[in-house]
Amino acid sequence: AKLSFQGYDRISRIQLSNLDLDGVNKIVAKLTKYDYDLEKTKPLANIVFQRTHGNAFFCKQFLSMLQKEEMLYYSLRSYQWEWEDIQKIEEKTSSTDNVVDVVAKNIERLPENLKPIIKVASCFRSSFTATMLEDVLQNLDLNQNDDKTPLITSTEELLQNLEKASEAGVIRMTSSKNVYRFSHDRIMSVAYTCLSEEQEREQLHIRIGELMKQIYVSDTQKESWKLFVATNQLNLGSAQILGKTERKSLAKMNLQAGENAISSSSFVLAAKYLDYGIALLDKDTNWNEDYDLSLNLYSAAVEMAFCNGNFDEYEHIAEEVLVKGRCFRDKLRVYTSCVDMLGARKRHEDAIELGFQILADLGEKFPKRPSLIHVIGHLTKTKSMLRGKTDEDLMELSRMTDEDKIAAMKMLKSITTHVYVLHKMEYFALILFRMMQLSLRHGLSNVSPLAFASYGVMLRGMLGDIKGGYRYGKLALELVDRLDARETEAQVLMVTNIFLNHWQKPLHDSIDPLLHGHRVGMECGDTEYALYCANIYLQLYFYTGLPLQPYERDLNDFCMKMDEYKQEATLHVTLPYWQCALNLMGRAEKDPTELTGEVMDQAEYLETSEESNDERAKQIVLSLRLQLGYYFGDLDLAQNMSKKLWKDFESKEEDTSLTSYGLTFYSALVSLEMARHKKTRKHKAHARKCIKKMESYVNAGAINYVHKLLLLQAEYASLYRNASDEIKKMFEAAISAASRSGFVQDCALANERAGIFFGDFGDQFWASEYLTCAHELYEEYGAKAKANQLETSYPAVFSTRKESTRQVQTGSFLKGRRRFSNKVFELLQSDPAQFDENE
């Protein structure tokens, strides 16, 4: 089954086509101050339309030409714009049949000494700097003068000429100092084509390129832009470069330019240079005569194809290296990229299989069928290697120098996510322990921060050591700074914030680090983990109680980016959160407890997940439907989801991720509600079990669980006692704790549960107060469907709408949303309706 991602339907796209005759007439009338009499300007507009085809920019250019040739003028007699007889204008402009002719006429009117300057400027394409142009003009002989003097002799002279070109409408200065652009791409194109023949242009590109290459070589600072300009110019003239040696030299320049572009995070530009370098190679002899150059170009091109999401282009390039590479080590870069690409395409099994094959060749073998015995053995071994080492000792470990071990660390990093997605937890544990052991035995590599963070995950998950897990997560972040391991930073931030930090720090505090991880990952070319950070941010946001309207927009933006970069696996596990948010907002297709609607079809989604063996995706669906079932009163559904999740939860080491964050809480709520209706012991027993687990979390410092535990305790107490001040105080404690922590949705839920409790005991006043407050909070949160469900379920309360007299401070929901500007903060605080999608 093919998953239907309809995110693009949520974006407004405006197609700007040329103006029709009426549109052109309105422009002409407006410019000539006859907008009150469109009939008067219609004949002139008809000529403008014929000559420009309705292009708005060229309408202005054509009218400017008419004015300069005095066919359009301002009359001092009538104090109005007037124009020559229409027939005369048609005759005089008959040679101007299209927009190119309009532009060409403007360029032809330039002073003779300015034309060659524009000619050179057009070789730089759409933009150029005054410094760049000056370097070329002062050193390039264009044979314009017999005495071979340069076209310009000073910076002032050049700036004066550029000012003249700007006044003529040919170029304009940008917001950046001394950076110029052609006023329109068509102007640049015309200037480029009408001032010289094709062969002459190619020769000019070569001369400019060689000159800029000399300038770059002699530059002590080796500024990248000079290399880029030189390479661009030589590439544009490469049709005239026929010698094998010269083409090889240019291929090397493209490799160097590509590597410089990679170091500055310009991955699309890097891919262009690398592809051009490959095209310059002699396909019959390159792997024999220029092996190192070919290997480096092809390997880097495969990496850039992955960074840019161009997976279809990488296969034939990768195959070239894998077939013609001389040894395993020469193929290693491409093998690593292949593992990443297989995973991004949801081919996790293939990625894992290839990854383990590579690790075996690197001397790092794993058991074919790992068991708990293997896991416990390596946990014991790792703890033994760490015994007696302080944080300072670990921070001062030497750097890893063994090339095979460095490569193995990178490969272990690549397959970690894939074994986790497929829920191969024994492999997951063994990989994390192996990374830690290699770091302790052979020294620190740039992947070691991930090893430390992952070891913290295992301490938390296997041993329940919340503080120990947090300690190693903190060490991991410190190591990123110490090693300057920016290429690993996104993954470390993802791991620490999904598995560790929320057990010790407020959930809202992870929002900015995850967005930072996304930015750093994109800058470093780690698109996989940049978008994983985006995914975790979106998961985390869902549980924080921050407003749903901006959340839905973020979902749309990040899902589009995942789709753009072909990160299918990440997109797949993000879509359920988007659909769940839409359901809460009242935009479900039919049933709000079913994840079917604008962005996904639940049945197709589960079928796709089954085909790819994506256990994580199936767990996410179960978890979200558990919550929706409870919210919308479908207890049978919620109970069914809870059973399936809890069975898996208890059969493996404890999952410390955000998916399990709400499992204990909602599973307990469902059991308490089932116990209330069916009076069964098993449901009470399960609720007590969940509450004990929550108590252990809170006692270990899990502050995000405090309000949840208080609500469960209030719900459990309400099973046994009549309405009393004591139970009211317990609900109030839960409400207050949720409000102070900024969890608006949980604050609303606590109010709802308190209202239902008092309603069951006939206290309509307090039932109405709590339910009304819950309704207000659900609306503030953006959960319109849930607010509407309250109105339907309790018509007596909401038949005459009134605001609750209870004051619940919910402004804290803004905490952690610092990526909004101050202006947006003010709007949210003064009028949350500003974010209502219907306004």
C-alpha cells in the first residue's frame, strides 16, 4: 500500500503568470494618471501588451523606452501625460517585437565605454561584486584600446560606470554593500547573448577563469569565493577546453570547490561542482589514470546526493565506486552513504544487514542471534571499564587514532537508528555498549559523544537509573563542545532529549535544543538526524500543552522538508502526530479516534508499517489512539490499545522515549474508568501498578510526572469515597501542578475529571464550574473537537454559556516557545485568537 502524504495541499501556492490586456491597461492607466478613464489608455495599452506579452517588468521597461524616445511625455500645457499618435508609435516600435528587443534597445543606448563592462559583468551571471569586477577589468585585456590600457583605472571610475548602468535600469545594487544584480534575468541574458558570439563568450569565460584562478592562488587567505568564481568561469568555457591535462586540472578545481562548499554547508552548490568534475573525466581511462581524483569525486558526489535527498541519482554513481574501487577502505565512504540511504527509504533490514557486513570487515563482529545473556555480559563489561572513572577522567580521554575503529564508530552510529526502529533491542543495546567500549579502549572520536548519551539511555532503560542516565547525557553534550563534534551534535541532542532530559528537566526545556539540533544538522549535511530532531521536537511539542494551531503549521513545514529530502522513514513516524492534532482541532474525516483524514489513512498507514516491519510506527498509532479513545469516551478502544502497548512494554527493557511518556498515565486513567464502570479488581490492580510506577518516577526526580501522579491519585481516591473536601483538594492539587508546569491539556483534563466526579455525586455547582473551566482550557489549547464533545455530553452545563468563576493561570503554556518573536509572544498573551486558523 502506498502512503498518501497530502501535505502540499495545505500550502497556498500562487502561480504568477503574465498580465492579460486588462491588467496591462490598468498599469498604463495608473502610471499615466488616467486610472479614472481606462478607455483612453486602452490603445496605448494594446501596443504595450503586444510588445511585452504582459510581463509586468517589461511593461515598465517599454514605457520607459517610449518616454526616452519622446513618444510618451508629460505636457506642460495640459499638465497631463500624453503620447504620439498610436499608429506612429506602432511604426516606430515595429522592430520591437518581443521583450528581448525592448531590453536590447536599452543596452544599445549605453555609452560605448560602458558596454564592455556590462559584457564582462554578464559573464558572472545574475550577481557580482564591484571588487570582483574590478579585479577582472584591471587585469583583463579585451583589446578595446590600441595602447592596451585597462577599461577602468580606479575603483571610483568603476563605481561611476556602475551608477550609469543602474540609472539606465540595467543593474541595481542589492542590500549587501558593493553587490550588484542585473535588474532582471532577461536583461542579464540579453546582455550576455547580444554583445558577443557563443565561441567568443566561452573564450572570455576561460580568460576570466584563469585570471581569477591566479588571484586565488596568490591569495594568502584563500577566500573560497575566488575559487568558486574561477571554477564557475572555467566550467562555462569548458567546451573550449579540449586538452586532457587541462580538463583534469579543471576536474581537480571542481573537487576543491565542492569540498569548500561542503565545509560552508552549501550542499546543493557542492553537488553541482562534483557532478561537473565527474563530467570532465575521461570515462574510458579515468579510473586507471586518475584513480584518486575519480574516487574522491564519486565518493563525495554520493554523500551530497544523500544530503540533498537526490536518492535516484546516487545509485549509478555509488555503483561506479563499488565496482571500480580497488579495496574495501576505498569503498567505505560510499558504503556508509548506502546504509544511510537504505534507512531513509525505510529499507531498515537491508541497512542493518549491510552495516553489520561492513563492521565485520572492520573487525567488529556481532552475534547473529543476540540474546539477553549477550546484553548483560556487555553491560557488565562496560560498567567494569568505567569503574573508578570520574567525569574529569572521561573528559580527558585521548583522541582515537586507529582508522578502522574510527570507521567502525561511524558505521555503528549509522545503524543505531535502524535497529531501534525495528525494535531489535538486543542489537540496539550491544551496539551502544560497543561504541562505549571502543571509546574507552581506543580513545574519543567525534562519534563518542553519541556513545556516552546512548550509554545513559541503557542505564535508564535497563537499570532504571534516571540520575546515572542524565549524568552521561550531560557528559555527551560537554564532549560535543570539547571535541568540536558538530557533525554528531544533532544526533546527541536527539538522543538526550527523547530519552534522558525529560526525566530530570521540564519538558518545555527541550524545545530549543531540538530546534538547534535541526539547524546544526542541516548546516553540517546531516539531514537524516536534522530531521530526526525535527521529528522529536514535534513529538515533544505534542505532550507539552503548547497551542495546537502553531503546532499544526510546524508539522506542515517539517513534513514538507522531510518529503523534500526523501526522509521517508522520519516522515512516516511524524504523520500520526499531525493527524492526531487535526483530530483534536476538529478536522477528523469522521471518527476523531481514528487517524484518518487530511494527511493519512490509518488502514493504509498500518499496512505500510507492517510491510516495512516498522514496529515503532505501529506503537505510535496505538499510543495516540489510546489517548484519543480516552479523550472522546471510547473506553473499549482505549482499553484495547492499552493492552497491546502494555504487553510490549513489559516484555522488553523499559522504553524511555516520549512515546512511552504518556503510556503509564493514560493506561492508568483507562483502567480507573473501567474499574468505575465494571467494578473489576483487575482494572484496579493495573491502576495501582501504574500509580506505583509513576511514584517511582517522581521520587527519582521526574518533574514532568508530578501533576500526572496527583491526578491519578485523585482519580483512584474517588473510586472509594463520597464527594468530599479532601478529594476536591486532591483534584485542585493536580490542576494547580499542571497549570504551573504549563501543561494546558492536562490542566483541562484534570478539570474535566473533577467536574465529572462532582456531577456523579449531584453537586451541580462544582460540576459546572470545573467543566466550564475545562472547556475554556481545551479551547485555549486549540482542541475544538474535545471542547465540542464536552458541550454535547453535558448540555445542561453549556446550554447557557458562562465563564468559570475559577481562576486558573495558564499563561505558563508559553514557556519553552522562545523561538517565537517577542511580537508573537505579545499577540499570544493579549489575544490567543490571533492563532485561530479561521481568522
